[in-house]
Amino acid sequence: MTDTISSGPGAPKPALRPSQRRGSRKATMTASLFIAPAAIAYAAFVLVPLGMSFYYSLLRWDGIGEARFHGLTNYITVLTDSDLLQIIGNAFQLVLYFTIIPVGLGLAVASAIRGQMAGRFGTVTRTVLFLPQVIPLVAAGIAWSWMFASTGLVNQTLKAIGLSSWARGWLGDFVWALPAVGIIGAWVLLGLCTMLLVTGITKIDTSLYEAARLDGARPWHEFRYITLPGLRQEIGVCITVTVIAALASFDIVYISTQGGPGITTTVPGLEIYRLAFAHRQVGLASALAIVLMVLVLISIAPVQWFTRDKK
Amino acid sequence: MRTAAPNTLVARGLIILLMIVTLLPFLSMLSAALAPQGTYPNGLQWPADPQWGNFVKAFEVAKMDQLLLSSALIVLGVVPVAVLIATMAGYGLAKLTTNKYKWLYLVFVFGLTLPFEAVITPLYYEVRALGLLNTRFAIILPLIGLYMPFGVYWMRAHFLNVPHDLTEAAQLDGATRWKEFVLVQVPLARPAIMSLTILLFLWTWNQFLLPVVLVQDPMQRTMAGALGAFQGQWGTDIPLLCAGSLLILTPTVVLFLIFQRQFVAALMQGAVKG
């Protein structure tokens, strides 16, 4: 506990000058005073609850009466119960919509427009595309419940173009409810991903494209060998944000479908809430919570690894 | 150089299409909000006789004035404290500690991907034990803690980029450190602090899970939490529901339009947190 004088960013400093060593204990004190408030808040409302989550997950407890030690039974239930597995699977299906639509469309726009987003057009675009990021997810849920309602705009459009047979109550449909929820998430995340990718592509050296064109590269090759590698970091960010949004979704589902019909749109976040506060199965809810946390970490880790800036 | 005129047209068309898709739900809500109450309006159809009074009715029914006050109180309870202690810790971790304490930073960063659902159950029992259930503090205190991973990560990243000679000027004792922090570092960090403030404001204002679980009375909740209760109560009256939802999302949208540049910058940088 001696050398706590600040060193260069990130890099360890080999030895301290004697003049620095003298005040080092004091410096430790000062540092801890600066860090303590945040550490206490974090410990009290994140680390301790997380520890409790883990502890509860080993119990059989209705939240009121006596708790009994239950071993890993709750985890076994989470990983074998067909309903819970379907619920976890729903979250991964949502990833398809939350991630692939925004990233795909974002890449298409970015590579087509390639950095020409200045001036008034750019400002208007940014403002409009960021609106879904500013409003509460709950509001997005309500807006889209109305869009997907039987008299809503989606059905109105289908009828107008002669596809009346397709019209349905989307969010109450056993097959279509989950894709519909996925579309809501895609709508929320679309603007953010597009703008990140459009901004990212302006940082790619344009001479790369010119050189490629001189060499007779096709547009597809430009995309594959210049755009994609150049945007690796931004794509990584988009995937990370959208995957977390999908796996940990709660607000949109709670508002638009309540998890139904049946459990076709129930996601882990909603099931944790239900198990803990409606069905009083605190232990099982906590086991699902821990599994959800681990699933998010496992899903994000490879994305981070692949897209990290390899300098 | 760029002979991409047709390409640009395609791109503009694509972007305009995206903008339309983004705006349609809002327009559809607006047209429904103006339909006569208790009717079943059509998806997007300007009503013959727009009922602007629906907004007045929704304002009264939702007790918007009380909701605004409640959300403002929660934001005021969370954001200044969270920004202050995150800035202090970011500075402490970036400038006052050696690599030996990297683990402390890693502990903070571990929380970055943590879904709030993973801790909501114990938070309920913790808040209840503190006797704070159904008060605004049930939302305020946990949110301050839950924002620490991002806040500390964000501010530490800023302070790491501050040139070193600013801090290494002298062997500073605690009091002078504090002075240096307040008089030199904080003013320099204004852009980072501003972005963090905007993000935390938005996240708090739009927070839904915590109010739903920890606070029964919608009048003690955030705007988003109250909107959930409003939907539960008026879900079948589409015009009123749409009017209420539009009202509830107006404050953030107005702020966003005023500070458009700062919001966009904050949201884009904020996303890069992963």
C-alpha cells in the first residue's frame, strides 16, 4: 500500500522518485476519498443485490415464509423446463430482429451515402432518426400497439394494397406476435445504428475507395474489403447495444403483449418479474436472473473480442 | 472524385424512407388522439372534426402537472449526485491510482452489461427493509448505484485523456487535490460531464422497471412508469391513450429538439460504452 501516485494512463510506472514516495500514504487516502462515494453506492445497490440474487437462487422461498436451501435445483429447472427454455429462446429470437434489421439497414444506408450527411439535410435526418432513442420505450410500445391493432395503420396499409387476407391482430397472433415485438425493437434501434455507421464510414480514408476503383473493384468488393473492415468497431458497438437490448428487454413486451398470447412473447426479464412478484417463486426468479446475466455476458464477449481495435 | 450521383439519390431515398417509418407511429398516434373519444379510429386518418380537447382531458386524467413534478424530483435526486460521485471516482481511478488498483475499475466495468432485471428482486427486499418502498427514494437511491458502472467508466475515460503535466505539478495533499479537482479538472471536463448529465437525465426520465416494481402510486413514479399505469387504466380508450402518451413524451422531445446537437453527440458516444 505504498506507491499510489498517479502514473501514466494505463501504463505501469517502474519506480517512483524519492520526492514522490513521501506523500504516497496520504495520496492513497485522498484517492480512496475520491472513489469511496461511487464505490459505496455501487456496492449497496448493485453488488450486494447481485450477491443476494445468487443467494436467493439457491433457495426455495415464497418471499414471505421460511426459506429452504434448494441447492442447484432452481438452475436445473431453468435449464430443463420447457416453458423457461422457450422464454429464453424468445429472447434470442428477438436478437434476430433487434440486431439484424438495424445493422443491415444501417450498413446499406451508410455505404450508399458514404459521408454526405452535412448541412440541413443531415441535421433533419439526425433529429428524426434519434427520436425513438429519446422517448421512453413504454411510449414506443404504446405507439406500436396502436400500429399493430386490428384497425391500426399496418392493417390499413395491407388492405389498401389489396392484401386484406393478411390483416390480423398482430400482437395477439400466436405466430406473428414475437416478430411484431421484434419490429418494435428494430424501430427503436434503427436510427442509432444508422447514425453510428454513417458517422463511422466518414472516418474511412476515401483514397482507399479511389484506389479500389482504379483497380476495377466491384461495389460488392469495396463493401466487403474496405467498408466492413473499416466499420468493424462501429458494427461491434451496434451489435453489443442491440443484443443487450434484446436479451434484457422488458418495457416493450410488458406494454405491448404482456408476454402473450400464451408465452409466445414472454422474455426472461418479464418472467423474472412475474415469478418474483406474482407467483412468489423468488428462488426460481433469481436463478433465471443469474442465467440472464451470464447469457448477456457470453453473447457480448465474442463480439467485443472480434471487433476490438487490434492495434 | 466521386461519380456517385445516382448512388446518392438511392441513399437519400433510403434515408427519407427510414425517416417516414420513424415518424409514422407518431403521426398515427396523433390522428388517433384527435378522434372523438370512445370511438375506434382508423390507423392514419385525419379526423373530420379534430378533438384537440382530448389533450386537455388527458392532461387532467393523467394529472400531468403532478407527474412532471414527480419526474423532475426524481431526476433532481439522481442526476446531480450520480454525476458528482462518478466524476470524483473517474478522476480518482484515472489520476490518483496506479495499475495496482486496476481491479477496482474492472469491478465497476463488470456492471456495464448487467441487466437491471438481474438485481430487481433483491432490490425490492432491500428497499423494503430500508422502509423506502412506495417513496421516490425507492427509485432514486438504486438508480444512483446502477448508473455507477457507466458513469465511472465514462468519466475515467475522459480523465485518462487529460494531459498528465496538469496533475503532476506538485506533491499534493488532500486539500490541494480537492482544490485542483474543483478548480482545474471539473471545468476542463465540462463536455464529458454535460454528456453524462444528458444521458442520465434521459435514462432516469424513461426508467420503467424500477417504478413498476418499487412504487405502487403512479404519482410517485417517473413519467414512463406513470405511462404504464395510464395504459392499464385507459388502454381501451384509444384516443385518450394516444393523447396521454403523446403528452407524456412531449417534455423529452422538446428538450431534445432544443439541445439536438448535444443529445445526439451524447447518445452516440454513450452507445460506444460496450
